[in-house]
Amino acid sequence: MSGKKIKVINIVGARPNFMKIGPIAEEMEKANFEQILVHTGQHYDYKMSKLFFNELGLPRPHINLSVGSGSHAMQTGEIMKRVEDIFLDEKPSLVLVVGDVNSTLACALTASKLGIPVAHVEAGLRSFDRSMPEEINRVLTDVLADYLFITEDSAAVNLEREGIKQEKIFFVGNTMIDTLIKFKKKAGKIPVLINGIDVKKQSYGVLTMHRPCNVENERNLKNILKALKEISMNIPIIFPAHPRTLKQIKRIGLMNYFSDIKSGINSRINPIRKKALPELSNGVYAIEPLGYLEFLSLMTGSKIVFTDSGGIQEETTVLNIPCITLRDNTERPVTVRIGSNVLVGADREKIVHEAEKSLNGSKKSGKIPQFWDGNAAKRIVKVLVSQLTSHPVAQLSR
Ligand code: UD1
């Protein structure tokens, strides 16, 4: 590209943002954008943040707002206060936000009030459940955004229903899947060691859970853990636990649902070498959060995944691994309609029933949604180049 560079501020804040921004930053670099990466610091533990930068080869953030934890209002407000001066000083042509976390809304709102165009990647997804903080973040970010990049066709229907003009909506695919496709082979080679045993050499399931509707609700949390304990009598389940989930499990005294990491070892005779190989015994194993590559490795080797995460519903669809979603709704309906996902909520019987069906051979397999092909970021940057070079940007004032 020739002439003046397009200056963009890209925002990241929480764990699921990092793999969405990676491919976009790479394409922007190729298109010669001037990029500033701002990390709000919403996630700050090494294993929830810096590890991802290292593994994904992301550029170091130019600015870290170090906002940390707090109530929703505190976190959102504090990000807004801290990011406003940066926007005013840098005068970007665009602020780009991804996903649905508090950092997404805070930065979109601040930019929008300063008259800076906003791009929202992963726009239009709706669970229609306003008790989810992410749903509120999605709806409000989409009202403010000037360029809405969508991952599936349901999003276009939602946005049009909410009165968003069609010319602002661009169906580009899924940048989280761009990252998955890029790193799948590398991740596949990484062992996942528990007690020195590579669990990938045996059959196992994976659990992730962090949504307030499951973690803060004692009844739901117990139902899920009871179901998982029952399922784990047949297959060990590995549970990389979000710090908040683990805190809550300890607080209400539910650690007895988990197997002791040190003692859960079996042995199996390898018929070729006639030698005993150590295996992880049945049970649910809570481990620390994993980095991107280790988690992808764990997921690709698994027979079944239980989750309440949004991104994992998408990743299992592409990997064609049965996904039992511990929610009553999903903002990503394509993963249920054509992918490998089923919704079971926190219903103990349903969780066990769907797991048995999958493990007994009638697994739900699916197709890969349109444009989930590794080229979403390329499409986004192409749109931005054509849009931003044809619309001059207004001057900013406080
Ligand atoms: C946030 C997102 C959620 C996303 C999730 C992925 C919002 C509203 N929620 O939820 O959509 O799916 O990230 O993980 O933005 N904590 C740590 N270390 C950290 C980060 C958090 O210990 O590095 C603990 C703290 O106790 C903190 C709590 O987790 O108070 C909640 O963190 P927060 O960023 O508010 O939300 P998440 O639950 O992580």
C-alpha cells in the first residue's frame, strides 16, 4: 500500500481476545498499517495473559492499562478513564475491538464518544440472555460500531433486527479459527503431562467452566460436578480450571469431587512391547489453566469436551470433537445447527446422557461453517483498507 499509513489501535484485555487479535495484527502488518496494541490488563496472571503472547508470537503491547479485577462497573469505568488519553494522544483512524468482554465495550464506548470509528470483530452474536454480562457487552458494542465483522449468518439476522444498516455488516469468518488452523499441527505434537504421564496416549475428556451462571450458582456447580464425577468413572476428565472457578470450588468445599493428582495412576500392558505403561486412573483432575498450545493439544487429543466457553464450542466444531455445552443457550447457534455441539445446561441427567451417547459411538459429528477457513483476518483487513482509504477521518477533540 502506498501513501499515508492507516493508524489503528487494537484492543485486547482478556484471555479469549489474544487468539482473535493475532491473525488480524499479522495481516495489518502485511498491509503496512501503523498499529498500536493496547492491553487493558483485565487478565493479568501469567497463565491467563503473558503466556499467550509468547506462544502466539504476538507483539508486546505498546501500552498496558493494568486495570486488573473488580466489579463490572469499576473494571469498565477504569478502562474508559485510562484509555481516553491514549486515544486523544494517538488520534487513530480506527479502534478495533474483539469479542464480548468488558474491555471490548469500554474501549468501543470511549472511542465512539470521541468520534473515532470502531470496528467490532465477532459482532452480532446473541444468546438473548441478558443475565450474561457478555450479552450486554455485545449488544452495546454493536450499536456503537461502524464496521461489524461477523462469524456466522445468524449474526446478520440479529443485527438487522436491531436496526443496524446492512452496509456496515461484513461476513468474514472467524479469526479464532484462523489461529487454530495456524497452530494445530504444532500443538498436536505437545505432550500434556500430569504426574509425568502424557495423558494424550490414553482416552480422556476435557472440562472447562467459568461462567457466573455455573460457577456462582451453587446448585448448578454441584449438578455439573456430580455429572462429571459419574462420567469420569469410565473416562478420566482433565479440568484446566479458571482461577475464579477454583476459588469458588474451594470456598464452598467441593474439592472432594476431584481426584488427587498424585495418586491417580493405573497401568496398562502394551501388547507390542508387553510392558506396563502408566495411565491416569478414572476421575476428574483439576489442573492449572493451560497456555494456548497446551490446551489445543489437550483438546485435539480428547474424546469429548464439556464446556461453558463460547470459543471452545467453535473450536470443537472445527476439530469435529463432541462438545457438551453446559449452558441452556448459545450465541453461536451454527455450532449446534451444523457443528458437533449440544446444549445441556447444568442438568445432571442430560449431561450424563449426552456423554454416554457420544462415548458409546453415536457421536454428533458436524461440518465446518462457512468462511471458517483460516482467511478471516485477510478479509477483515481488505475491508478496512477499502473503507478507511475512501472515508477521511474526522479531527478529534475532548
Ligand atoms: C472474562 C470475560 C468472559 C470470558 C473470560 C475468559 C467479561 C465480562 N468476562 O471473564 O467473557 O469468557 O474472561 O476467561 O469480561 N482472575 C485471576 N487472574 C486473572 C484474571 C482473573 O485470578 O488473570 C480472577 C480474579 O479473581 C477476577 C476474576 O477472575 O476477579 C474475574 O475476572 P474478570 O476478568 O472480571 O472476568 P472473567 O471471569 O475472567
